[in-house]
Amino acid sequence: MDRDGNATGYRAIVVLPPGAARRLIARGVAELPAVERALREGLVVVALGTTNGYVAEELLGREIERERFCAGYIGDRLASLPAERQATPLVLRRGQPVELSPDEALGELKAGDVLIKGANVLDPAGVCGVFMASPAGGTVGKFAIPALARGVEIVIPISCAKSIHGFVADLAHEVGIGRVDEAAGSPVGLCPLVGTVVTEVEAIALRYGVRAAHLASGGVGPGAGAVTLLLVGEEPKVQRAFTELATLARTEPPPRVG
């Protein structure tokens, strides 16, 4: 600490556009001890989601049709990809992809396995919220609730760009498919979701061993939807993180929805 109580260390600022931010988060998820263990010994289920498409690629070690690895999304309205254009959730048994229906995968999930489920919002208390356009609760109703009941590890990849000022528990009381009078797109409910949250901040700690702080969200042009982060730590570690993330920001294309 310096005399003003601030943490000392080498400092750098990086800007991550949406594609680069998602790729970083996915790489962090792949390095979580719980995920590594489940890949060796159990089942990993990757639910649909734009960020989860990147997670699927990192776990498989190859590219997929990421634009199809999506269900609901926020565009110029609240929208859903038509079911016939959606991919199926990725299921890995001891690290190898297996052809299981969602019902079959759900039947196998047990404590020690991992469910990777994205979210739409992240509140100041670290609670995530998932939009539900389905009266049955969608993936949350089908997978997340049974997973919580069984002690399955839930991992939530989510960008700091989705941070909100309010609290999910309060907002969940205010919305709902039958409670909203008008909506840009589909009216939704909001379900609180708890688990191991992996943002850019946690991913940087896992991959580089440095502290990251969320400095800003948003921008214009290529920076629209970007996340700006402050990195603090030992100089060689920060320089490595800065160099790799700056390269990622230049080379990772923006996400697409099919």
C-alpha cells in the first residue's frame, strides 16, 4: 500500500470489445477447478447463450457455429432465435461430446457435475438475473432449478457490460410476462440465479494472476458494448495480460446471432 492506502503495483488499462470480452470470459471458465474436474470425471452441460458459444469452443478446442448457440438475446428488442435455427446444448462426458437430449442430460446431472448457464444482468451484490420469455421458465426452469436441488455446480459466464445499478431481487418483483403492459419485443420475467460468476475480472485473475477492476462500460464504433478494465499487479504479469488482451481486442470479431 502507498501512504494514501492504495494498492501498489504496475498498472495498465485495456479496452475489450464484446467479442474479445466473451472470449476472455470463456477462457477463464475453462480454467475453473470445478470445470476441469468435471471434464475429467463427470458431466459438463453448456446451455445455449451468446457467451456460452465461446465457452463451448474453448472446451471443445475448435470452432462451432456460434451464431446458432443462442436462444434469447437483446438486439434492438428482446428477441429469441427461432427454435429451428438453434443449436442443441453441448454435453461433455469426461471431456468428450456426447449426443444427449436435454431431458437425458438432465437425468444424468448430479453433484460434482457442472451446468454452465449465462445470464442477462449482474447486480451490485453479485447476483445474476436471467430473462424468461417462456411461461415455463426456459432453461432456468428446466435445468437450473433441478441443478440447484441436486448440488450441481452452476457456472455463470457474464460480462461486466451487463452490470446494472438496481438489485435483481427487487426487479424480479416488478416484471413478468403477464405483468408487463408493453415491451420492445417479448415481455419477460426475471429469475435470480446464483452460482460461480465469471466476468472479465475473474477470468483475468484466473489466467494472469493480476487484479482487474471494472473501469467503464460502453463506447462508440468498435467500442460499442466494450468493457474497460484496470489491471494491477506485478509488472511482468500485467504486461503479459495487457499484451495478450490488446491483441485479442484487435483480432476477435464481434459476436453474431444466427
